[in-house]
Amino acid sequence: MAKEKHKDGKNFSVDVSWKCAEVKLLLVSLFFICSLITLFELFPSTSSFLSCFSAVDSSPSHPVDLSSSSSSSSSSSSSSLPQIVHSLRAERLGNDSVVKRSFNPVGSAAYLFIQMGAYRGGANNFVVVGLASKPLHVFAKPRFECEWIPHGGGGGGKNSAPIFATGYKILPDWGYGRVYTVVVVNCTFPSAVGLDGSGGRLVIHATTGGGGDREVTAAENFVAVEEAPGSVDESIFSAPPKYEYLYCGSPLYGDLSPQRVREWMAYHARFFGVSKSHFVIHDAGGVHPAVMEVLRPWAEKGMVTLQDIREQERFDGYYHNQFLVVNDCLHRYKFMAKWIFFFDIDEFLYLPPKTSLDSVVASLDGYSQFTIEQMPMSSKLCQSSDYGKTPRMWGMEKLVYRDVKRGVRRDRKYAIQPRSAFATGVHMSQNVAGQSAHKTEGRIRYFHYHGTIADRREPCREFVNATALTYDGTPYVLDDTLRRAAGAVKRFEQKMIDSRLSRTRQ
């Protein structure tokens, strides 16, 4: 009886286990079916898959444009899917069982050369200014060959044969370049070219210099200069320059303060002289409408040339391609000015009392360039006595505390006689024929109001009542040199352009 009972209990356990297994199988099946349904909701339609595969297979040797896909798929995925699919170049088996591997480049590399400008440097000389791949010039040996082709070249005339010269390259940015570095190509021909009135063009043959294998040495040929017949006036190379002083500005960018630009322009128009100077301003995005209103009165008087260089932002170089801009300006205006000055619009040149700029440069005429010492000013410290009045004051009036920390190397700015220079930099030129003067502290200096030009707020942040103090670990002394000059500058502005800028804001 007991044995029979045990048997029935065992059957009962087996029956329950079997039923549980059926329930588990049912649950797993339901879970699997639900999962498939969910996944199919996430998948694109089968036709989309097939169209992609058929498009790729139909033209294996060319990029495929997927922009013509169905509107339903493009509207949902156009922002995430690339429009171009690059085909794959497969490896192949060559002679002697050699496996020929393939490398598949995707994207854009740095250009071999990007020309900004090209100018005559004399009867037999041209200079081409541009950008080039920095790694290429660091790790390879790119070369430039210059060819002058007279108009009608090859026609058999006396001066119709092309002339060649090796291009001598200068890298003036001292390694500061980023993806791109600045290259100045000097083309000096053995004799004068294009001065017979025939005109012609300068062609540059640029190679990467990748090595002896021709397959890896890329070459590009481009026209750098095109001269119409009779367009060259040879006398310009020896004639006295049009201007005594010319300002070459670094790229202007950001949300600049119109009031600070106004002050700088009025101050230096008076400093250099209206009749003997010119200002070249380079707009890299900083000449917004309010700044343009400040520059317009001086441009109408013929004192300012504004150049739009915003396109250079496409090419990643040092500090908005500053080295590129100053070199282009140097060679563009090489024969138009006796002296070219290089400094920024938050920097104000200063001469000691009872001296003039003409007398200073006359004393330095035997030098090809001279550098200028910096006087760094605080961009936030103002006098307590000016509290409440600073919104109506000019920057040079209210920012009167000078940094006097010792043992600090400070940047210098400079002026150059352009006909003696082959290339230039931001703080001085290392490619100049002749001597340079650096001991000029007693003759000319510049006050630097760093950080004020790009800040449209009121610069006075701290008001102090002291002739000497230490602020944030830096010692300062009261220096009201330019404050004393502000009145004369304001009267000069009023005389030259009336009061049309009186409502200029920060």
C-alpha cells in the first residue's frame, strides 16, 4: 500500500514537471516572437536595403551618390548618413605571387599650396605668398620652379621663349604653423622679364618632393601672376614711395569694441600724419557694422584700405593666419611706402616730448628695421577719482596703471624698410638685408592695452587710490602719459571728421 502510494506520488511529480516545462517553452516562444517584432520595427525597409546594395554593386569603381534615395528614408537619416560612399580598391595578386596591397584614402588632406598673393619684387623678380601643408614642409622636400611665359610664347619672336628659375622658398612663421605653414616663394630670373611691353604670366611648378618614386611625387602647375601687355611701369622700382609710413594690420576677428577702434584710429592718424600715411586693415570677421562705421570716415579720406580675408579661416594656420597676412601686406605695398609698421590695434605708439616721427626714423635710416619696446598697461585698474565718469572717457584716459614686473620677456613690435625685406614675421623680420636696431627705448615705445579691444564691456573693474600697488601678484605704477595726450587726439578727430563718431558705443 505504501509502495503504491509512493508510485502515485512519483507520477504526480513527473506530471507537474512536464507541465512546467511546457509553460516555460511557451513563455520563451512568446518572448522570442515579441523580440523579433520589436527589431523589425527598428530595421529600415527591405527595399531600402536592396537599393543600397544594388547601388554599390552597380558601379564599384566610382563614388556612389545616395542623395536620390526615397524621401522617407532621406528625411529621417539625411543628417547622419554620408552622401558619398567611396568604393573599395581591393588588393590583387601580381607577378611572382606578389600581393599588391591597396590604400584607401577618405576625406581631405592639406593642399599642396594655397596662394594669397603674388607681386613683382623688381625687374626680374616675383614673390608668391601662400600656405602649404606643414607636415609636407617638415618631413618632405617640396620644390618650386618658376616659369615666365611671355604672351604669344612659342611664336618664334625674340622675347617669346619661356624663361625658368628655381623658386627659393622661405618659411617665415618659425614653426608656429598648424595644419598649414606660411611659404614665401622667391622667383629671381637671370634677366628682366615682361618689361618690353609684351606682358606675360608667371607659372609655378610645385612638387611634393616625396622621393624618387614618381608615383608618390605629386605635382601641381598654376598661374601665379598674369600681366597684360604694357601694364608694368618699371619706374616704380626706383621711384620715391607714395607714403612715408604705412600700417599693415594683423587679422581682426571677434566682437571688437567700436569705441576702442575709434580711439586707436584717431590717435594714429594724428601720429603718422594724414598726408603721408596709409592704413591697411585686414578683416577676418572682426569688422562688424559698428566697427565699419568707425573706419568709414577715414576710408572716405583715402587713409584706410579694408581687405576682406574671411576666407582664410578655411585653412587652419597660426592665429588666423597672421604670418600669412603680414607677409602679403609687406610684398603688396613693397614699393608704396618707405617704412611699414607692424603692430596691433590694442597698441599705441608713443614718442618722447619734443620729438617727431620724422626725426626718429631719420636717426634710424641706416637700419633696415627697428623694434619697439612694450609698455604693458592694466586692462581693468582705474583711479578712484574717475569713478562714475569712466563711461564717458576714452580708454587711454582711464586705463592709467602700467605693469612694472621685472625679469619678464615682453613682445616687441617693429617697423621695416620694405625694399630691404624678403619676408617678415609678427614681432620682427629674420629675412632682411641690412642691420636691425633694437636699442630704441629712448626714441619710441608702445603702450599695450591687452584684452581691451575684444571686450565690449566697460574696462574699469577695479578702482584704486594709489600711485603704486600690487594686484593679483603683479606690481603696477600710475602712468598717465597717454591720458595727457587724449585731449589733443579728440580735437584732431573733431577737426578731421567732425562729430559723426561722438555716439560710438563700447
